[in-house]
Amino acid sequence: MSELMYQSSKPVFAHHLKNLSEILQTAARDAKARSIDPKVFLDARLSPDMFSLTRQVQIVTDHAKGCCSRLAGVETPVFVDNETTFDELEARIQRTLSFLAGLKASQFRGSDTREIVMQLPIGTLSFNGFDFLNGWSLPNFYFHYATAYNILRHNGVGVGKRDFLGVVPGMKAKGKIAKMMAAKPTAKTKKKR
Amino acid sequence: MSELMYQSSKPVFAHHLKNLSEILQTAARDAKARSIDPKVFLDARLSPDMFSLTRQVQIVTDHAKGCCSRLAGVETPVFVDNETTFDELEARIQRTLSFLAGLKASQFRGSDTREIVMQLPIGTLSFNGFDFLNGWSLPNFYFHYATAYNILRHNGVGVGKRDFLGVVPGMKAKGKIAKMMAAKPTAKTKKKR
């Protein structure tokens, strides 16, 4: 059980943070190629009462570090939310990845039944580690990650679900799909998603 | 390990399918209230080369039944993709929930190391059950679930992340946040997400 708590948290978050980093780099190149001010993408939102791309990316990293630190029983690193460029968001992702890299599987042992208490300005949330990971952290992480991706797709950035999934760990592919899953999607081969 | 395979798949999918059902019911009511043809929402997409809301919902159910059937070692039920109304999408979600309800925890035992082979028209994908769940099914499921939600938010439907997360299993809340997490969001209290 405890081995699973590690395997289904830290490597999963790290995998998708790397995918998000690639997606944002594609977006930054796309802005340059189309002569669009990068701020247009960074400030974009799907609805006036939803968060901007910048905020979505900040929250993605917050859930990754917030979840893993709490499961591992160490202090959650606090990042100031002051990024205003793609480079600064990239630095934040890399800082999150460095923090995750320092956590060991042994620190997650027993975290499934351990009580996790989140002190927030507006109250307290508590769960056991299993429910915290599966009912709170993963759904929130994927929500903001998919929303960041959707904001960019909505703005015409040429990424596909292959970029969102990344090279799926442990997956073997045969036939036509092998090429699709291994290769970067292009305007020509990109499938609807 | 095997107990975890069950706990982090079937109940997670079922939980979010119920949330999706509620979100779609809100959208259907909203269409009626704003005198919008429901087809406008059902056919909506975030980008011309992304799938419509209807297709997103179909794929959400496909990942839920595809994942749980394969982990449990039973045949995957095939649904014809012919839904054209909110009621028909609701029926598809309920059919998926009924199928999941029939699967027992014991059927998932050992699925973490079992080989999962997906035969597709364009090739074959294979993984062990753990990688299939964590690297393929959950990211895909959340991707299409969040995209369905984002399509509706983009069209002004009054749902919030509280609806996306649902009542988080095992979570206890104290203070102001307890009310926020328990109550349905309203136009007045809805937080940016």
C-alpha cells in the first residue's frame, strides 16, 4: 500500500510537470512565430471568472509540491506567486521538480492512513493520506493541468493530447499507433481531442 | 497493492461520473433557462480541432469502463456512440455506473502486475496494470472530464470547481471552507478557478 502511495504520486506529478514544461515551451515559441505578445497567452482564460494560464500553472505546481510534501511529512516549500513570463513559469516548474527529486519513497511509507491536515486562511481540511491523494490532490492537479492545456488549445497553440500524456511510463506500442505516440504531433498528424 | 488498484480506480471513476452527471444536468437546466438550444452546448468545442462536449463525455465513460473492465479481467462493454441529447448522455453515464457497480474488489487483485493489452484499429498498446491505470487511464479520464467542464464554463454555465471535485471522500472541513465545500456554488459565492 505505502509503495503505491509513492508510485502514484511523486513520479506521476513529475511526469506531467515535465509535459507541462514542454507544452509551455511550445506555446512560447508559437507566440514568437505568430508575433503574439506572450502576455496574451499568459493572461488568457476560458471564462472571465476562471483563472489565467499563469495562475493555472502556479496551482499545478502547488498541488504537486503540496501533495508530496504532506505525504512525505516534510514542510511544503512556499513559492511567491509573482511569475509574469514563460521563463519564470519554467523556473517555477523546475524548482518544483527539484523539490520532488529530493523526496524518497521511504518517506511516503504509511502515508495512506496518516492524517493530513491542511491549514488554509479560511479553515481546515483534513483527510487520511489515501483520500488526500486520490480525492483532492490528483483531481485538482489534473484539473488545472488540463485547463492550462485547454487555454493554449483555445488560443490555437499546436499541441495535442500526446503532449499532455507524454511518453506513457511502461507503455509498449505496436503498429501505426507506435509512431503516433512516440513522435511529436505536427499540424498534419495531430488528431482531434 | 492490489487493494489499492481497486480503490484508486473504480470508486474514483464512479465518483467523478456522478459529478459529471450533475454538471451536465446543471448545463441542461441552464440552456433551458437562457433559451439556448441544448445542441449549442452539446456541439460546443474549445477549438475547431478538439472534440465536442458530446464526444468528450463519451470518452470519459469509455476510459472508466475500459480501465475497470481490463483491470478486473472482464470484457469491456461496447456502447454505440450515438448520443445526441443531454438525456442520452445521462443514460450513458448511468449505464457506465451500473457496469462499474457490478465489479468486485477481488477481481482487481493482482492487476497491478498483470499485462493489459489494448487492441486498437491502428495498433496495440500494452502495459502492466499499474502503468495502465496511472499513466494512461487516469490522465485520459481527467483530461476529457476537465475538458467537458471547461467547455461548459466557456459557455457561461454556472458550475464551479466544487462541482468538479464533488463531495471529496473522507474529507473533513472546519471553518468557512466547510460551507464552501458542502454547499452548491452560486453566482454570488462561486470562486474563480
